[in-house]
Amino acid sequence: MALTVGQLAAMRLRGTEQGSAGTMHLVEGLVAMLMIFGAMGIAATAFGARFRLYTIATIVLAAGFGVWSVSEIPQIEQGLATPWVGVKERIFWYGYQSWYIVLALVLLRHPGRRGSMHDPDAKADREIDEELEETFPASDAPGHTVETGIRIARPE
């Protein structure tokens, strides 16, 4: 979203009135964050209570620091000192972006999640996998190989 709409909603230099560009920047940011928080909420329902609590805490932290940063816009427009706004913004950005790292780690720990009972196509996928395995086995055990004509002594 930032690569498309964000180009039309760039902020102006510090100490200048933001005007409609600043307003559009905030609206674009708000819409983007609502989409991200919505996706986080949906993902939180898939991986248990600990991940759900972590997701809720991340959303609350990011929203809190985001609102706290936005509250300093009047001082930024006036060119006044805002010594901690950068720290607040970094906690906001890196806080919710680190959630993606945790999500990736959770997904790595649950590799079979796609084929779980939550997946309506899981049964069909398993049947196709079994059929492919029977048709093209990865490695045949010696007892299942085609006879090559080489004989070893017969047991008596």
C-alpha cells in the first residue's frame, strides 16, 4: 500500500504545515494499519492461546505508540522539539513488524498446519499425496524392486 497510495500521500518537511498531503498520509497509514491489525487478528485465531495473547499485546503496544506519536503532529508542524517522537515511532514500527518474525517461527514449528482439520481441502490433498506416493515411490525397499535377472543362491 505504501508503494502505491503512499506515493500520493507523502509527508512534507518538518516545520511546515502538512495540509492535505499530511492528512492523506495519516489516512493512508490508518487504513494500512487497520488492514495489518485485521490480518494479525485472523492469524491469532489459528495458533493457540499464547500466540493469541502475544498478538493482542503487539496490537495494543503498536496502537498505543502509534497514537502517542500522532499526538505530537502539532509540535512537528510548528517545528518544535519532539525529542522522543522518533523512539515512539520505532517502537510502533518495529513492534508490529517483529510480529511477522514470530509468526514465521510459529509456522515453522507447525509445518503440518496446512493439512490440519481446519483445512477443508486436507482430505483431498492427503489422498492425492498417497496416490502419488504409490505411483512414484521415493525409494523402493529391496523386496519391492523389479526383478533384474540376477540370482543369488536359493535357500534350501
